Amino acid sequence: MLPLDAAAYTNRWRPRHPGEKALLSLGLLVLTLVLPTWPGAAITGGVALVLVLGPAGLPARTLWRAVRVPLGFVVTGMLPLLVAVGGDPWLRWEPAGLPQAAQLAGRATAALLCLLLFAATTPLADLLPRLNRLGVPPAVTEVAALTYRFLFLLLESLRAVRDAQAGRLGFRTWRTSYRSLSGQGAAVFVRAFDRARRLEQGLASRGYTGSLRVQVAARELSPAFVAATCLLLAAVVAATSLLAPR
């Protein structure tokens, strides 16, 4: 299990209704997109960070492991705004792009924290069955669930093949490493198709009709949590209006 998925099952907000957490995180995400980057995105990102580390109880190390790769894409997206191509010299520093790069980084980082507030507190097993009740077609949720499941199967297969190759000194030199990586990709590809075939045969033998019914734990919406969320969102809007430059 990935660290983020483990945190989604063990955090303090796990017993709460997914709708409460969706209202909070998606509300902050909408404010991140519509409010000015400064101070709007800074406030929403800070609020999401405090909530995910504080009340939700997500360990800081787990949060960092979840955000470090997306933050790399944010930094990569900033770089083209900081340089200019053409003229003399052909590639040069562009100071005018620094404000745009800062706005991009601030808004993207805040949006990432708002999404992680929901992803790190809500398991997919709690979310998908409830989406059907909201009118989402069962075929969509079934494909999402199968894709989610196959990600772990592929990671498990990749780990098993890599351990077997390492036990046979497959990564002793650069040459053997390249050969092992190519064999690793071929083995995982074959295993993925074999698992998909067996899954299809298993479902067909059990009379699969297009949807798998599962029992979902009943959870009641908390009026206090919903009211506190609305007050928090209103407070973010008010603080942004007060701190915004005139």
C-alpha cells in the first residue's frame, strides 16, 4: 500500500462522511482558483496545510513524500517563464517573468495542498460507491476501481521482478542494469495482461453484469462540521479582502 493510501485509512478524519471532507477541500480549491494569488492562494494553501497536519493528523514525512513529485512538475512549469529565447544571447534570464512564475507556483502549490487534504483523508473505497448515488454511471466507477486496483498489482509485480533480478546480480554493472530494466518491463507487461485475463474470466464465471455491489459503512453528515467549514471559507474570503493590496 502506498503511504498516501495508508494515511487515508488511518487519519483522524477517516470516520467522517466523505461529503464533509469534499466540501472543505473542494471549497478551498475553488477559492484558490478564483481569489488573487496573493494573499488568496497563500491563505488557502496555509489553511489546507494546517488542517492536514493538525486535525487530520497526517505525518509531515508522509505529506512530503506525497507532494515532492508534483512540486517537481510545478518547478518545471516555472522555468520557461524565467528565460527568454531569441536575440543576443539566444538564451537569457527574463526578470519580467518572475512575477508570473511566482503566481504560478503559489496557486499550483495551494491547489495541490487542497487536493491532498481530500486524498489523504478519504479512501477511494469510501468515495466510489457514493458517487453512484450521485448519478455517476456505474461503468465509470468500475473502471476507476479496477484501475486503482491494478496500480497496486503492477507495483507488486515490479517489486517482485526487481528483487529477483537483484538476487541474481542483475544490477551489478551499467550493462547488466540496462538489460535487467528491459527484461523488467517485458515481465511486468506480460504479468499485467495475464492478471487482466484471469480477472475477466473470474468475473464472467461469477455472473458479472457491469457493476459490483459492495456494502458501504453508514456515516451521517455532521451539521457542526459543515457549519464550521462554511465559516472557515467565509473567513478566508474576508481575510483575502482585508490583506489584498489596494
